Amino acid sequence: MIFNILNSISSGVIIVSEDYKIKFVNKFLIELLGDVSNKNNYLKKLNIKNIELFLERKGSIIKKVFIDEKQIILKIKIKILNLDEKKYFILNCENISKEKSLKEIIKLKNQKIIMLKTILDSSEDVIFIKDNNFKYTFVNKSFTKLANKEKKEILGKNSVEIFGKKLGKIFEEQSQKVIFSGEKSIELHKNGKYYKNNKNQLICRGINMGIYGIIRDITEIKKNRDEIYYDGLSKLLNRNFYENIIKKDRKFLENFYSIILIDIDNFKEINDTYGHLEGDKTIKIVAKFIKSVLKKNDVGIRMGGDEFLIFTDKYLDEAINVGEKLLYNIEKMENNNMGISLSIGIAEKIYKYEELEDVFKRADLALYKSKRSGKGQINLG
């Protein structure tokens, strides 16, 4: 059972006996370095020729491994574990390269806890177990760093007692949902960093023993995501988000929705007459008004140039209200020296299995009709 747990953590683990023979290599490292016929060859792949010499080094070492011409950078820590009068070397290999796997699935069992604790405490993942009363029964060292408390201050207490009412209540509600519906994932912000908190039921021989979870620092991932999916000028989401997230995410497409396409009238003339700086200012103004009409579950996107899109779970009548409010706000805008106006096309998903591209085409045709019919108006597709 212990090996099932080690096979689900997000770092490589090698267990070496005192006679320097590899007893176990976990799934993460096998998938990373490739399967070999002789487990002892994993030390050769990692270029570790002498474990005793390795032990003399303090802290950890950085190894560069090339797999199919792709460089993988590993941070390797080694610890000695004495168990049942036998000595084992535990090598924990953290993948710190950009290609580091984002998938984290962990199943904890309360067996051979000494060996498990040694390995989990060397992981940068924040790992914990709660009982059915939502009180912590196990936390690793990374958890104590996140909570800024000693283990003895954490064990036997709930999330509110550890993290305070605001954040603790969020954790408690998430834990309750896990009991009823299985795995839950939330993002949270603490001390200037972003974390993803995944929890799942801890089932042992058909009995629910509580909850296990992993909290992962996703600050860099979120930063990179922002760079990919956000438009710097308008501060809205960009076309990449539409193409890669909305088009491929079932939560956006399974239910009914409407598409609102928005185009700035005479934008080329604004650029030609007032210059590109004023053109950029116009983009920012329109984006600000778009943000002002967005409600819960609405997504505002700058598709490119002077074209914007609002993706909303609202039906057609409500989507029309959004468009009309946007036109009214622009019309009543003070100091509109450049005469900014908008043309809008709106289309609603008509039936359950209608494709997104078909809804978009109808909205686009409606937008074209608005521009040809005098601009500053709404048409439906």
C-alpha cells in the first residue's frame, strides 16, 4: 500500500538498500526518465556513482538529465532511514524544469508512517490528512511553513483554528463538499502567493477515513497564464482565452449561452485623425465600459484590434439588455470628443448541441448588419 502512495506524489522517489541496490522507483520517475530493464540503471541515468560521496554533500544537488534530446533539471535530496534494523537511502527528486508535470493525484494511507513521513517531508507539495471531524491528523513540513505553525500546534485542530475565520471557513466548507461529492479544487491567495487546494475522500477498504489533500504553489503558473490569456492594453482576456479555454472547456459550452460581439465604429478614422495613442485610449475606454456591464459568469474578451466579445450564460433577452446598457453608457459618456460609438451583434445558442462556431457566425453576421445599417445599434443573429 505504501508504494501506491509513493506512486501518486508529484516528485521522484528512489529507495536504495544498504547494499546499494535499488528496491523501488516510483511511477513519477519512471515516466520522467523512461522504463529500464534493470532498476539500478536509474542511478546511472541520474549520474550518481557514489551514494556515500553524495551523502557528504549538504542540502541537495542539481542534476541535468537529457531524455530524447529534452533537458530535465532535477533537484535531488537524500536521506537515511533506519527501519526494522535495516538502513535505507531515500532519494527525493523534484522536477524543477519548466516541463514539470502539473498533474497531482495523491492517495494517503496510514501505514508505514515513518517511511512515508520522511519522503513527504522532503516534498515541496503541501500535504495533509483530516479525519471525519475535519481535524488535522497528519501534515508535512511544507504545511507547517504555509501555516507558520509547529506540527503540535496543528494536529487535532480544524482549519478555522489554524488559518483564522476567513480562510479557515473556506477550507471547512470545501471539506464538507468533499464528503458529499468527492474531489474538490479551489484557488486561494495567501502572503502574496497563489495556491491550488485539492481534496479528496480518504477511502480505506471501503470505509471513509476522512480527507486527504494537497496544496500547491501555482504563483508562477498563474503568472504565466496571465501573460498568455490577458490583453495588456484593455486588461480584458484575449483571443487565446477564447480559442484555448472557452472553445475547449465543457463548463462553458454544455449549458445555454449568448455571444455579444462588439465593434468600435469608425476606429480607423479615430486612429488616422487623432493618432494611435488616442486609438489606444479609445480601446481602454470601451474595455472599461464592457467591464462595467459584466455580471457573474460573464467573460469579457478583446478579440483583436477594435473587436470585443462578451460570453455570457444569459438568455437572449438578458444579453440584449447587456448590449443596450453598453450602448447607453457610451452615448451618455462625458467628453466624448472623438464621437465613440459601438455596433453590436448578438446570438443565442438555440439548441443543446449547437456548435460554438455556428453561434459565433450568427453573432458576426448580426454585427456586420449593425455596421451596414448605420452603426451605433444592435442586431440579432
